[in-house]
Amino acid sequence: MEVPQRPIVSFDGLGIAPRILEILDRIRFTVPTPIQHKAIPIAIEGKDVIGVAQTGTGKTLAFAIPIIQRLSQKKGRCLILVPTRELALQVNETFQKIAPLFGIRTAVIIGGASMYNQLQALRKNPRVLIATPGRLVDHMSRRTVLLADVDVLVLDEADRMLDMGFLPQIQQILRFIPKNRQTMLFSATIPGEVLKIAASHMKLPVHIEIAPSGTTAERIIQEVFIVKRDAKKQLLAKILEQYHGSVLLFSRTKIGARKITRIIREMGHRAAEIHSDRSLSQRKEALDGFKTGRYRVLVATDIAARGIDVIGIELVINYDLPEDTENYVHRIGRTGRAGHEGRAISFATPEQGGDVRSIEMLIKTALPVSEHPDLPRERFVQYSKPAGHSGFYGIRRNRHVRRKKRLGHQYPRHNFNRF
Ligand code: AMP
């Protein structure tokens, strides 16, 4: 007989201390999200956790509650590593809702921010450090931060943290953290190879999967427009007229982001850009302006957009498809957050049929193709070998795919030239 699943009704019964329950009530968080419901009791017991859950499902509180509870009972410190500055600030915001009420200080250690202020914050004995790897390693080499009493480690957006770019820094940091610790790892997607690396640094982690890796948020309407590169602007203008809410737009490159922002402004919309060529204060101003409605459109590159939590984004536009297929899930996860409805529109050029298929395989859903009545109808073109061609591309591509499989990672297309 099938046992009916009990609906999740409250935070009671998860092992959360009464004072934290009171605060959750006060900030009107009454029903735990599925990842919170599953992860909190395990994390409170001090076990290692690998949490795979869709973006916007409350992952931050799933680790923040057990951490605060633990730090309020025992000595020790917690280190949270995140891939971007914005995410670090956001995680800190969540902690700030509860931690100060227990006298627990936090410090945000991120690149682009004042070293002096960070040193001041570190002197105040923070029990929670929220850091991006580069700046933390900087502090470690100056001996301005000691990690000897870190007994809880969190890797947020773990797939990014353990990929080629960050892995050396993470390994360096791990050497200075006691082995006897609790490790928690959260992400929307965790490729198999990354999982292996992660598991080698953990003690019998409990695997919590709310939705299979790569699942996109349920309440997001997704569609693709097939559009030639030089018609993208025109299509964008039509879409920005058709929808009236806030828009997060993704560009493949920083230069592209700058150009598109200018174009959108010329169309008469308020827009700001967020990418790694902007200073931290410019990025903060852009994000705050977007959150408060000063800017209707935020133009971002993948690197800057990870983990951005803005409630009520009506529309995500992939002006360029992501180079890394998995980023599709992260990008569109910025809309339809915490139970809101959202829409994701992707622009694909006629040559990008293969990329769209890779995305469809990842999300296990076919993306409906839409057409705009005012724009010429396009189709995906099939790649065919030019007459007399040696088939060289085919060989390169196969090597590329084999390497990708081995690393469990998707390489950007421009890396073809390096092989
Ligand atoms: P996160 O996935 O941690 O970025 O959280 C996404 C959003 O959901 C954030 O704005 C949180 O404040 C919100 N949130 C997290 N947990 C809950 C909850 N139990 N009830 C209502 N909102 C929540």
C-alpha cells in the first residue's frame, strides 16, 4: 500500500531550537521549503550533506539555521565559500536575519571590497566567514585570517567551486581547515565528476536531492526564438514592449553586456549592467537599483549572475545562449523563485540547434520554438560537411566530447582551438 506523503506544514519537528523558531515566525517564514525540510534535521545532527536542489528553493536558510544553532551552543567557526561577491553579500543578508540575535558576528571576505574594512571585521572575532576563494587566500597569505578552528564548511554553488577555475584555491584553503569538521555542499547541478571530488573531502555525506540535477524550476515558462544574430536587437525591442515587468538579460561576454545595455537605454528602458569589468560598488548599485525598480533591465554575464536572488523577476532573456549548458539552469532559476511564476526566453541563432538540444537533454524537456509575427521565420540549420572537407572538425569535436565526459564538465566552444 502506498503511504501518502504528509504535507510539510511547519518548521516544528526538525530539531530547530525554540528561539530560532520564534525568529522564523517573526520574519514570516512559516513553511519550510523541501530542501530545508530534508537538510535541516541532518545538518543539525552535524552530518555532512550534499544538497542538490533547484535554484531559489531556500538553500541558504537550509544551512544557515543549523549553523547558527550549532554556533550558539558550542565554540568554533564556520566558513562559507561562494563563487561570486554578490552571492556572498546575499548569503550574509540571510544570516543577518538571525545571527545577530544570538550575538554571532559575520564577516564578508570578497574581492573588490576594502581590505581595511575586512581587517576591521576580522578583528571583531566573527564566527561566520562568508568568502570568495581568491580574497580568502589573500588574507591567508597575509595571515590576517586563521582557519584553525573552522569546524563547519559550506560550499555553495558547489559545481562552480569545484570546477577547474576555483579548484586549486579551494584545495589550498582545505589544507588549512581541520579535517574533523562538518562539510555541506549545495548546488542546483552537481556533475558526477564534481561529486567525486566533493565526496573525497567529506565523511559519508547524506545525499539530499530535491529534484534531479539539472531540473529547472517548475513554474517557469520556457521558449526559444530562432533568430539571426543581426536581428536579435529587433526581437529584444519587441519583447521588451510586450512584457512590462523586470527583466534579467544574459550576454555571453562583458563587451556584449555593455553594448546591449546601451542599446536597451536607447530603446528608452532603464537598464544597468553587472559583470566582472565593473567595480564592486558599481555592481552593488546595479543590483540594488534593479531590486528597487530603478532599473527595469539588468544585463549580466554568467559569472556575475550566479546566485542573484531577486524576487519577482518576470522574465529572463538569454540574449546569447550560455557557453556552459549547465548555466542555462542557473540563469533561468533567477525567475520563478520561491513560488512565483516566471518566464525564460532564449535567443538561438540558426546555427545553434545543437546547443539547444544539449540544453533540452540536460533539463529533460523540449523547449518550444516561438516565432514573432514581425520578424522573418528562421529554422535551425543542419551542419553538413563542406564538399571535399576532411572531416577534421568531426575529429576535434569527438575529442572535445570525450574530454568533457571525462571531466564531467562542459567546455566553452572557443576552447576547440586549444585542442
Ligand atoms: P535561496 O534559494 O536561499 O536563495 O532562497 C530563495 C528565496 O526564498 C529567498 O528570498 C528567501 O528569503 C526565500 N525563502 C527561503 N526559505 C523560505 C521559506 N521557508 N519561506 C518563505 N520564503 C523563503
